[in-house]
Amino acid sequence: MKIKTISENNRKTSRREFSARAITFFEFGGAILILFVLCYVSAFAQQTELNSAGLRVSVTDTQQNAVVGASVSLERAVGNLKLATVVTNNQGVAVFAQTLSPGTYILRVEGSGFETFIQKDVVLIDGAMTELAAVLNVGAVSGTVTVESPTGAETTVEAGATTPSGNLARQSLQRLPLATAKVDEALPLIPGVIRSSTGEISIKGASEQQSSLVINGFNSGDPASGNFRLNLPIDAVEAVQVFQHPYTAEYGNFTGGVTQIMTRRGGDKFHFEFNDFLPDFRFIKGKIVGIQDNSPHLNFNGPIIKDRLFISQSAAYTISKMPVRGLVFPVNETITESQSYFTQLDFVPNERRSETFTFGYFPERDRYVGLDFFRPQPVTPNYKQKDFVVSLRDNWVLGGGLLQSSVSFKQFNAHIYGQGTNNQILTPTVERGNYFATQDRRSHRFEFLEIYDLPALQLGYGQHSFKVGFDFNETSNRLDYQARPVEVRRADGTLAERLTFDRPPINEGNNHTYSGFAQDRWLVRPNLSFDLGLRYENQSIAQQQNFAPRAGFAYSPFKGDKTVIRGGIGVFYDKVPLNIRSFDKYPARTVTTFAADGTTVLDRQRFVNVLIAQNPIPPLDFSRSNENAGFVPRNLTWNLQINQTINKMLSLRANLINSQTANIYIVNPELDFMGRNAIVLRSAGEAKYRALELTARFFLNDKNTFYLSYVRSHSKGDLNDFNSYFGDFGTPIIRQNQYSNLPTSVPNRFLAWGTFSLPHKIFVSPILEVRNGFPYSVRDAQQNFVGTRNAVNPRFPTFFALDAEFGKDFQVTKKYAVRLSIRAFNLTNHFNPRDVHANLADPQFGRFFAPYRRYFTGGFDILF
């Protein structure tokens, strides 16, 4: 989602000074919200007094998300005679408007994918509108996750303008050939989502740091770097959604996309799972040499107090030794060892109230990060983290609506360090020495979130569903960043350039973010709805207040919602990672260049780090450096989408997206009018993304679904983003910024995947991906870029991969079954190179190598 492109020499800037204290907005916004709620509740109460006796049922899932399209029926307590059935609207509400006789009834609620909810002894009082809340548990499944296209309910007009690009439901991840049992492994199956060459998730062409990770409604990204840090055990996840263009105002702090995760609640019966406990052995020259992978994970959940208190406990351990092509054993492996623990307690004191408590702890250690032929093990960094999170959420059915009050605290600890303390040496063919930077970082996030989802109300012409909310984030970061000398050497070994770094002070920063939003889903008539919303954001670290309006529509020209046209336009503002605002505290560097003999000094320049508000228009003046300078990255996105249901087995979707982003933070070596050198960080970067997405979903039955998607996209932007050079694994050599194809630019991408059940409990799950290769840049012996970076050509060869899982279930007892499976990767053994010799001084310049050949892994699971 992006904003209008601004030219390099004539970029318009706008900034509003915000002098009022942020606490004033907090108090004022809170008072307005409380007054609005009380007035509305009062008006609603007066309205219901005039209604005839009836019943109003609010239906939500275990995460208090409205369940659309659920069947709500009312039966006589005697004789089980069904009187009436009503389907829930887009707010998950079903109203029995007809006059009902006073008495005792049985309420039954049924929804696709949920367990049936039954409440007996429902008493209806003469002359009153009785209100009830029904919470649906997810139906019994095998404890797995899969990517699904929107359900029928989500593609209706009542679903509004915002529908996810893809859904993840805990159903059949174990049947998909994924390298690891992690949620982010499945995300690239969604159109518009791709994994970069460095392993990060890119949504709509944007980097991972420009997108938002939301877990149970909370902002869960690292406040220092903006990274996702997605470490939840797979068994703790209930559902995942990815949004490229959410026009509802409750979403903020991103310019790319939103990944939303809901965790799993305990069920009504105790359930135990233990999967993937058998290791995959490492074979070297036909002999077993230790363990290559092992990722046992377990979950138990159930009621501690029947119908009142539930627990879900998940734990996972992963050890992975991934071989890297182009290197030989034993110096060809990256090693990851991680643990994940997550506990969720749900307390339901009555039908109108529920409380949820969660606690998570996620230690991890990665060795030899970014290992490849050009960067052998001694030059790679290590990464160690210890994160934990605790949260509490209260859900209260109030005045016919739902009031959610939530608070959470997250601690992020990270340590990045090299294999030793030698200088890092860059040559045209291979790197030597040790990784140059060491980082010790501790950051935290405290968040308070208040949302009131009002009941649907007839106001004027049509039905309105209002939602208002307030979000407060307090973040802090403490960073100790050290850097050792870096050398650039030519092909003959002579020294071309040397970088030395100052000893910087401890880097500390903090931020307070106040956000408020109001939105309305206006159902004008059954075949037309509008989403209208406004979001306010104030980040104290940027001294800037922003208003982000959004609007969207959904329209069905024919009956039955078989054809739905939807679209919208919205403004979105990104978060400002704390590392960016402390840029001037990073170590200054001295760059010395040498003649061809490697000893004669040609030039020596010292570069300080400055953060500047102004665009690069002469005369530059670095004395204006200000840690509060710059603007919050801003994005403008619009889309037009058509959903077409052909029949029960086939549905189609076409989606046209246009996104423009401005004020991206980029770094660049510059010289001011006083002759001073600096590495300048300014919010002057731009990016744009355009795409046409075509998706087909073939629904054969409940266990067999197949998906086809094709994406034609175009993405360009400024390449010197802050994270590439000062992120967790930044590079030391900074050259001039260029505007060109983004690293994840893939003009054409085709995906086909699904699951097929065969007789005798055999299944096959293939994934086919065909796309253009990623672009890359050419360098010379001095590590300068040659020509345009990430040009249309050269690129990596076309990527073609066919992966599949073949499995069979064996029923051991009535309760237990065993699943044996084989996962095959790159079945056709297609040449998909990982590396390329891209330095002009390399004798093998232009040669692609190190492909991942065909390989197999096994699986063994116990099914309950």
C-alpha cells in the first residue's frame, strides 16, 4: 500500500508540529470514547424497550471474532420443535425479530468448522429483548495449519471491502511439504507474499520491517528493528490471516501488509498431541553422521473447571543443521536450536464475560547465519535471543456490543556476534576473517488496547456497524553496538580500502505511540456495503500526528453474492523503529583508500552519522542534524477486486493493486557545503508496487482443495534502506543509493498447490512454484556497484520447484492412529542456483552455482 511517487529533485514535504502533550490526547480520547459508549448504550436501551419480546444472539469464536453466516435456531424445550432459524450477519449477530411466546427454549448455534453450541433453559420474558452470547469452539481437527482462500462468508457483500489475501486455519499443515513446521513457511503460498533471498517475508513488495505482525490484537514486532520475531509453537496457533490492503481503521503501523495471528484456546475435553518426535538423520557418503533435523512439539488442552476455565499448553523444540550447497561437510551447515513455550488460560465466568491470559517464552540460537560460498563459516555472524510475552484480555458483552480491554508486555533480547575478533576482509571471490559487528540489544513493549464493537443499528437508510478503539504503546531500547575494522582487497590481494570505527556510547531510545480509530460498516442494502474509517496516530519519537482515512465498498450486481465487486483506497503510516531514531549514536567510521600498490594512501575521510529532515537539495548542511528529524513513512494503496463463484466446486478472484510509499528511511554517504562527510539518514526514500493477482480455488470436498494463482507484479524503490546496513545482519560497505527494482521483484509468479485424498487413507500434497529469478547487482574489485543495481537483467534463472508429500494413516486403536509420510523437494531436480559470481574481478564472473538438488525427508506422527 503506497503513496504518490515524488521526483528525486522536487519532493514535496509536509509536516505538522504537535505541541500539545500526548497525555492530553489520551485523556480527551478516553473521555470521548466513554461518553460515546454511554450515550449509545442509553439510546439502545430506550430502543429495546419499544421492541416486542424477542431474542438477540451475538456469536463469536474463542478469540471473540464475529462468526459470520452461522445458523442460529430456537427450539421448544419440550418436544424439540424447531421454531425459527436465523443466520448471523457480518457482525456475528442473529436477531429473532418476530414475537415469541414467553417460556423456556433451547438455543442451537452451528457454524462451518465449529463445534455445535447448545444452551438449554433459555428463558424469554414477556415484553423484553433477551440478549445472549454464544462462543464457538473450533471443530476437532488433527492439530495442523493450512492456507485457505476466503470462505463463502468472507466473500459476501456483508464481509465488506476488507478481505484477507489468504487465511491459515489449523487443519492440514502436516500434509504440506514445508521445510519446517512453522507458520511463516506457509505464508509464501499466499498471492502477494514471497520469501526474500535472505529468508525474510515480503508482503506487497515491502520488506518485513515495513509490515506489521499482530498476535491476538497486539502489536508483536520488535520495537527496535521492526522484525517479526515470529516464534510461536505451531500447535499454539488457531488461525492466521494476511492482509495486503485492510481498509478497516483498526489496523495501523505498516506500509506493507498485516499478518494477524490468533492463538488456540483449550477445548471442552482434554486433548493431547505429540508430533515429529523422530529425528531426520544426516547422511554423509552413505553413512549416518548424527542428526540433521528434529522438531518435536506437543500440546495439551482442555477444561480445568468444566465450562469455566480452560488451558492450552504448547511446547516445541527445534534442532536444525541445514546444509548449504557449494560447500563441503563439515563446514557447510547453518545450525538453529530453539525452544518455544506458550500457555493460554481462558476463564468464562458467565455468558457475557470471558478473560484470556497468555504467557510465552522463546529462546533461540542461530549459528553461521547467512552462510554461503562467498561467506564461509568464520565470517558469518551468530544470533541469540530470549523473548517473552505476557498478556491479559477481558471481553465483555456490553449494551449489545462487545467491549475488549487488553494489556500486554513483551521483552526482546538479542545478541549478534561473530566467530572471532579478526578484521572482516572482502575480496572479489570470497570473504575472510570474522564478521565485523557485535550487537547487544534489549527492548520492550507495553501496550494497552481498548476496543468497543457496537451492535448493528438501523440509522437512516441501511444498517450501520460501528467500531471505535484506542491503542497505547510504550517502547524502549538499549543497544550496545561495536564494530571492528573492515578491509576491501583486490584480486591480487592488495589493500584497496580500510574502514575503522569509533567506540560509540550505549544507544538508548524510547517512544510513546497513541492511536485512536473509528470505523463504520454501512450495509446500504443486501447487495451494497461501504467501509468508512479514520485512524489517528501520534508517535512522540517523530513529533508528528497523522490522520489516516480509509474507504472501501462491496457490491454484488446479482442475487446470491455469486459475483462481488469490492475495492477501496486508504492511507497508512508505518512505525518508526527505535534504532533509526538513535542513528547518530552509531559509531562514526573512517574510510581510507589506497593506491594500486596497497600501501600508498590516496584519501582518508571520516564519516559521522546524521539524521536530517531536509531532502538532498544543495546546499547540504549537516549541522542541522536532529534525532527528531524526518517524517513517518506514508503509504497510499488502492485496489479493485472481483470474486466470482462459478459453482460449489470452483471460485475465482481477480485483484488489481496499486501501492506507493514515501518518506522511507534511507542511508547515503554525502558531503555538505562545509566539506564535512557523513552517512546521512533521511526519510526521503520512495517505493511503488503494482500487481494483478488471479486466483482459482477448486473445492473437491472437505479434505481435498486445490489452488492456482498467478501474480504479475512490478516493484521498484530506493535500495539503501536502513535495515540493509544497520539491521541485525547489516553490511559494512555503503555506496550511493539508487532507485531500481526491489530485491524481491518477481514480475511473474505461478503457484499451484493442494491436497488429494486417495483410497486406503493415502494422501498426496503437491506444491508447484514457477517464477522469475531474483535480480542481483554487479560489483567491481573495490566493491563498487557497476551499472544499475538490481536491473531487469541480469537475474537469477527461472525458478521451478515441484515439492510433494506422500503419506498414509494407519489406525492403531480406536483413538490413536499413526501417519507415515515422505516429503520430496525439487522432484524434477531442476537447476535452481543459490549463488552467482557477480564480481567483475572474479575469474568465474557470471556463473550460477550451488543449486539445491532433489532430496527427501520422512515424517512420523501420532494422531489422536
